[in-house]
Amino acid sequence: MAESFAPLNPPERLLMGPGPSMVHPRVYQAMATPIVGHLDAYFFQVVDDVHKLLRMCFGTTNEFTMAISGTGSAGMEASVVNFVEPGSKFAVLANGLFCDRLTEMGKRQGATVIRLEKPWGETFADDVATEFILREKPNVVAYVNAETSTGAHQRGKAICDAAHQVGALVIADCVTSLGGMPVGVDATGIDIAYSGTQKCLSCPPGLAPITIAPHAMEWLRARKSTIPSWYLDLRLLDQYFGSARRYHHTAPIPLFYALREALCIIHEEGLENRFERHRRNHLAFVAGIEAMGMRMQVAEGHRLWSLQTPCVPPGIDDGKVRKFLLDEHGIEIFGGFGPLAGKIFRVGLMGESSTEANIQRLLGAMKEAFAAQA
């Protein structure tokens, strides 16, 4: 007898981890509409809308602003493989997991990687970052604006100013900030910024928004060395998603539908209103945690609004708490890893997940989980 498979029936979850976040019903509905071909004029209308709306979220007028087919890590790798050449000097401000990934990608490009390091959860003061960059004079500088592994928010203006003084380009990881906190690419001076769709944009994973300043694109077009990745060659992708419409790959059309709808929802809410909602809910969560006798891992003033990292109370097994929340309440949160394994919870208040009702539901469930270990 032939084996049979039951229809899909995923469990209901309240996604409050570091991603993915909850998805608006309109986004699901958009994904269910008929697909067209990846060279169809209608698809490129969708692409153009996505580009325009992404500029709003990034805070930029960069013409080269698009969504790459691939997750946020594809955006990271595209940034590195296109702008970090073999033998070049690549400076990474390292204070978490995703800085380490940038480091690894730089090494694989044959670059000389130099790191300015801080303990996970801390950020770099302006004068410290500036002194490092002016001393080392790298070709490219990378930092993580929103460190998903720690909940730390790194401001970038001083980093960009110092990098530009020595003629360096700046790459910024905005995966957990885009659409939930001001990124301000143009105001900050960021040359290359990338993100992912599954966090504050509240889309399914699978696309990587990226934006590149005009002078960085000029540098890229003049690059003599071979870009080692064909798929992530931004010059080829520009010919596909840009005005030439030249075939490069078969884009995931339903994901572009989803991203367009999610960005339209952001536009309707208003970007400043959305930022304020994330800020307000972040403060409400922190107040609730502190009322329970807990403390935050990241110092006040350096915390993400989108990703919270409360410390695990003494005597509490974080794995048991997370299992209790999932089994008893259908709530997903994550724990720490690396040097923060077993020491923090990682709680996402991103996009559709960032609501007062979700915060109250989570805090109540956490109280129950702690009591179960008493």
C-alpha cells in the first residue's frame, strides 16, 4: 500500500523569538495570489514598488536598493563578497555572533581581517571606534547595527565618519532593526546596508533587502578583481532587478508579493508611528521584567527596541522555561548562545509580534514558568 501523508497542519504559535515574527493575514493572502513569470512586466512592477518602499524603511535615496533572493545571511555575504577584495584590510567591530560571521566571510575572501572587540552585549563608544579606524586605515569597515545575539544597538555615525576620513567603505548589518527602529542610512553615512524580511518587516524569511550608496556602486563597477560569487554578484543582480531587466535567476515571486504587502502595511501605519510603537512596547516589556525582579543584559540607552535580552534569574533553567512556554502556551522565545548560553532569554518584539497584548501574555506565562521551577 502506498504511503500517505496528512495535510499540513502547523501548530499555532505566538512567535516572540529573534525571528521569524508573526505575519499579517494580508501578507499570507498576498502569497496566495497567482504567480506570474520572473520576467513578467507585472513582476517588475512589484519589484519597483518594493524598491521604493525599502528606501523609505532604510532612510535613503539610494537608487540601488533592492531585495536579494536569499535570507539575511545572503545580504551579509553579498555585501562582503562584492566589497571585500582578496588582500584588502577588513575591519570588524566585534561584539556578538553576527560580527563573527562577518569576520569568517572576510577571511574566506582572503582579506586581512582586523577586529576591535568588546564583550557580547556591550557597544563601542564613538571615540574608541574612531581611534581604531583612524589607526588601522582599513579598506572596509563592518559593524552590526542590531546585534540579534545580544540585543545591543550600535550607533554608526562616528564609525562612518572615521571610515570616510580614511577612504573606507562601511557595511552595516540592519537585520533586526529595519522597519522597527530608525536605520537612517543617508543620515548616518552607511555605504552598504542589508537586512532580512522575517524580523521587523514581518514577512516570511527568504529575501534580503540591501541598499548601496552611489559612490560604493561606482567603486563596485570599477572593481578589477573577480567577484567570487556569481549568484551574489550585485552588478549582475542590478541588471536583473534594475532597468535592464536582464535574466539572472528565477526570483521567488510569492515572497516579493509578501514583501510588497508587508511594506504597504508599514507605509499605512507610518514609519514614525511604527518606530514609536516598537519603542513603547520595548519600554513596557522592560518595566514588566524589572517588576518581576529581573534585569536586562544590555545597558539602558544601548538596547534594541526589537530584541530584548533579559537575564535568566538565579536558579532558573532557561531551557525548561522555554519548553514550558512552548508546550503550555504556544509561545516561542529563544535563549542565548556562545558566552551568553544559559544566561539570557532572547525575546522578539518585532513587527506584528510587538503588541501590548503579546507582552502581557508572555509576562504572565513567564511567571508561571518560573513558579513551576520553584
